[in-house]
Amino acid sequence: MTKIICQNRKARHDYFILDEYEAGMVLLGTEVKSLRLGRANLKDSYARISNGEVFLHNMHIAQYPFAAGANHDPTRIRKLLLHKGEIKRLTGKVKERGQSLIPLQVYFKEGKAKVTLALVKGKRKYDKREAIRKRDEKRDLDRQMRNIRKT
């Protein structure tokens, strides 16, 4: 069973998602407790590969309110746990022009904190407008179908 803590909804609007990976997170105790309270934010966060390791930058985990003085830095850099083969594959793909790693969601799976990383390529403004137009058309069509079924 998985318990979703937070999602990066804007990522699906701003990027084309090419591939997804599940990664473990190296966390401190107060970070885990704060995550269990649902106090996290993925806005403006991204992942970087350096020295054969993957690190998550700008993820905000609020300080645990019941920790006396041993609290964590809310936006510290966190190490992600992936298989060596996945890291090598990601390294090659991220070096390509315009591709990067973005976290999509943070969740608990079997008691362990996990993050879904996505290999993404940025959308242009006209791509975003097209996606909005398609979504609106689908919504209108669904609404018309519901009205037809009611009568």
C-alpha cells in the first residue's frame, strides 16, 4: 500500500514525461516524521547527477514541530537511491540537450519514503496551449455525453 505525501502537478503541464523511475531517499529522522505529517513541497525541485550519485535539490520538507533543537534544514540536498545501471542510463540521457530529472511525487511504500523521478523534456508555449485545448475539448465532449444519457 502506498501513501502519497505530495505531488508536483505543474510538472505534467510544463514538461513532456519521457520515462519514470522510483528511487529511495536518504532522510533524517525528523524529515521522516515531518513527511508522515504531509509537510513537504516539490515546487521548483529537481534532481542532479554528480559523481555517479543522484541528489534531489530544492525539495522543501518543513521542520518537525516536536523536535527540540535537533531539527533539519528544510531545503537541504538529499541523496536518492537508484541502481547503478539506472544511474548510468540517466547520465547519458540527461547529457542530451533539453532533458532533465524532475520529481513527480513523494510517497511511502512499505514504510519507506520513495520519490518518483521523471526524465522530462520542456514544453514550448504552443505545446501547453494545445494540451489545454485538448483537455477542454474532452471535458466538453464528456459533458455532452452525460447530458445525452440523462435524456
